[in-house]
Amino acid sequence: MTPEQQRAAHPLISTSPQYGRYLAAKTARDIVQRILSPMNEAVSGYRDELNRMLDAQAAYLGPGR
């Protein structure tokens, strides 16, 4: 592959003026993802547990046989 074909295939090369913006956006996206990932897992776990409880059979705890 010639350098011209590589540039056409990957327009954001390290000498491009937009490359710095791309790296900054990628870094910011990674930071936000690392911060929000535990919260997403907690919400997902809560939602799964809530669905499991709602789908479960009712347990009657009163007097009876």
C-alpha cells in the first residue's frame, strides 16, 4: 500500500490538524466511560434483580398448611 492510499484510508494521521482534536475527544470519551461504567453495572444489576423479583412466584407467609 502506498502512502497516498494509507492517507486515503486513514485521513487522521499524526500530522493532521484534526488529529489532536481526535485524541482529546478519544481521551475524554475513555475517561467518561471509566467513570460511568461502575454506575451502569450497578443500574443493570439492580434492574436484573428487580425483574427477577417481579417474575418470581408470590410467597404466602400467613397461617396455613
